[in-house]
Amino acid sequence: MLASLIRRNKPRSEMSFLEHLDDLRISLIRVMAVFAVGMVGALIFYDKVPAFLSMPLEWAKHPETSPLHMVLGAAEPGLAALGELKEFTFIGVWSVLMYAAFGVGIALASPVFLYEVVRFVGPALSDREKRGLIPFCVAALILFLAGATLAFVWLTPMSVQIWHHFATGLKMEVIWQASDYYGFVIMMSLLTGLTFQFPLALIILMWLELVRPSTLLRSWRGMLFGILIVVAVITPIGEPISLGVLTGILFGFYLIAVSIGSVIVRRKRIARGDKPNPEDDDIDDDDDDQDDDDDRTSRYDRPSTPISPAASTVTAKPKSTPPPAEGDLSSLD
């Protein structure tokens, strides 16, 4: 069992359907094992991970210490004087530990998950597609880390500042509960990192020829509106600065994805022997339908050739009579 978890016993091309399912099960076990190792490590060093996750709060209280201090506003006196995070229940303390362990497990298991995906689908691809699969997975990991880092360094501190500003305006004293804060940091980073994967999803759809690049490009207004809605859901405050910046970044990713998808589809069609642009297929289909309609119309509207009376006259063949019965003398007449 341990040997099968570490390596395959036979090449994937020689596996049966049930063996493929078993190999998929082994891949999932590997990913979950790495995820579990990350969680256990985070629980062992439980005092280190919360200190790391508390950095966005410190940047919100002291913007001058942030790597993006130029885009963070000045902290209000009440926020700057905010003490340590508080927790009022024992279950809340356990929730803090679980949030920290979950974040570390996801961070460690993500590269392994990408590797298992490449290993599982790789044999079904051609050599040309395999060469493009590795850069694709590297781009997915980079985009995820970029989105998570953007949320961790900028979106989370800005959200804390804006929340505290509203609370001060409402004459409310803010007491940050630790479980709420750590859950917010983890989910904010994960959701933003996953959102940054959407240009790769568009490229996959175009590569599978489920959607055309020209169709996506013509639908840019609907795409912009959809991106705006998604960003408004991800950012808890939805204030204009983060909303505009994130929308602009994701819309730029959308345009880049359409451009890359156009090149990929064109090369794929040329290698297959088709015309470079998918729109040419529609033109050919319309021409074929028009030719069929013309042939059908000409066939039914063609004037019939008159048949001459001489040609219509058919020489009638004499009917054969049965032979006379024996002894019948009428045939002699």
C-alpha cells in the first residue's frame, strides 16, 4: 500500500478503467496527506502562525510599517491604540488554531495538488499540449499567490481601517474577536487567490473550443459587470478604491486571457488543418446552406421538357393466348 502511494506500478497507458480510478484515489490521498501534515505542523508551532496572520492588523494600526503604506490611509487614534486581540470562549480559541492550521495546510497542499493534476491528465495529452501544461500550472500557482498576497498586504488592512472608521462615526467601541479576525484573513486571502484563477478558466474554455475568443470579446460589457459584482462580494466593505483597483486588475486579466486564447485557438486549428479563425466556419456553413437552397430551388423550378406524341405512343404487345385444349377444332378455323 505504501509503495503504491509513492509510485505507480505500471505506466498509465497500460491501466484499465478501474486502475485509473484507483490511481485517482491515490492522488487524492497524497494531496490530503500533505494537507494533514501542514495542519499538524501548524498545531505544533501554534504560537508562530497567529503572529504571522496578525500582520495585516498591525499594518492597519501602523500604516508606516506596511510595504504598501502609500495606499493605506492614516490610522485613527482609536485604532492605533487598539490592544491585543480578545477571545471570550474556549471554542473561539480552538477556532483560531483551526483557522491557522487550515491556512498552512492549503498553502502546502496547493503545489502538490497542481502536480497531481498534471500527472493524472498528462498521458492523455499530446507532446505539444504537455509542453504547455507545465507553464499553465506555474501560472496558476503564481496567480493564486499574487491574489492571496494582495488580499493579505492591502485589502485586509484597508478593510480594518474602514470598519474602524465607521465604528468611530457611530460612537461604537470596537473589540476585535480573535476568531472573527483570523477567519476573515484566511477567507479573504483564499477567495482573492481563487478569483485570480478566472483568466486561466477562460483560456481552458477557449482551448476546448467551448467558447470563441470573439464571443468573449463582444461580451466585454457583461464581463465587466460580472467582475464588478464578484469583487463587491469578495471585498467586505466594497469601498471605491479597492473595488476599482480589483475590478481593473481582473478586467485586464480578462483581456490578456482573450488575447492568449486567440493565439492558442489559431495555432490549434492550423495544426489540425482547419481555417485559423473559427468565424470562417460559420461563413462556410452559410454558403453551403445557400448552395443547397439554390440547388433545391433550381430543381423544383426547372421547366419540364414536353414529350412528343410519337414518343408517347407505346406499341402494345399482343396478349399471349393459352394453347388450345386437346381435341378442340376451333383453332383450325
